[in-house]
Amino acid sequence: MDGTEEEGRAPPKEYITQSYRTPWGTINPLWAAARDRGYRPDTVHLITPDEEADDVGALVDGLEALQEAFDREPDVQLYSDDPESFEDTAATIQGLIEDRHAAGAKVAVDITPGRTIPKIALFDACLRLDPEHIFYLSVPGYDYRPKPYLKIPFRLQKLIDLTEEVDRDGI
């Protein structure tokens, strides 16, 4: 524990996510978590495949703008992993969750965006390392995915926190 609770401050909030084909696929779940669940992270940890690492500028800008909109100092940390390597991605995610928990932070993991292998690595780490939140933004069909969160009818989307939906002891 880093002492933040003893000093009367809330522990920092961390958010782990992956890049997606469109920036909105990554931005919208964070927007929903901040707006609908009040989860406004101090730091966003963005995992992106090696071949996309140079193309994430707009995504980082969007995540930082969203942090500012919810009264947070922009802080997006970028991590690059091989999207075909479960081991690399799992090691990155596991290290992030363990390090942030050791620092006394609350950790949320978004499993909405990303390729299949990194998604499996994310979910595997979640099952073993017990983050405070596991978010998934359900949006039907592909027509809405390249659109901003507020442009998608709310009746068609649902932010699910799997930590509330699933009995972890039964998994």
C-alpha cells in the first residue's frame, strides 16, 4: 500500500485497455465507464499491437481528451505487444495489474476492444488477479462501432461490469 488511504486520499484508479480497428472501439467503453459508472481513471494503460504502434496518435488524443472532460489530468501509458503472442500480452497485462495493485491502485480492465488472442490474455489475467472492475461495452452490430458513444442510442448498448455479473468463486 502506498499510504494514499491513510492520507485521506482515494487510491488512484487505473484502466487497462487495448486498441481496436477504430478509435471509438477503445474510447467508447471508457466513456461509458466514466459517464455511467463514475469510474474515472487517473491513468489509462493502452496495449496496442506492434504494427499499430505508430498509428495510435488519434486514439491517445481521444483518451486524453476524455480524461480531461472528466476532470482528470491526461495520462495515457502506451504498451506494444505482438497480437499473436498470448505469452507476451499475458505478461504485460499480468505485470500491469500486479504492479498497480501493489501501488494501492484500483484497477479496471476493459475487455471490449482488441484481437482475440490479446482478449483471451486479458480475461485470463482478470480471472487470476481479481481487478476491481472488468468492463465490457455491448453494442449490437458493426454499424455503430465507428461512432462516438453519445451518438449510439443508449437503448442499444449496455456497459457490463463482469465483477458484478459473475460469481468469481464459481468460475
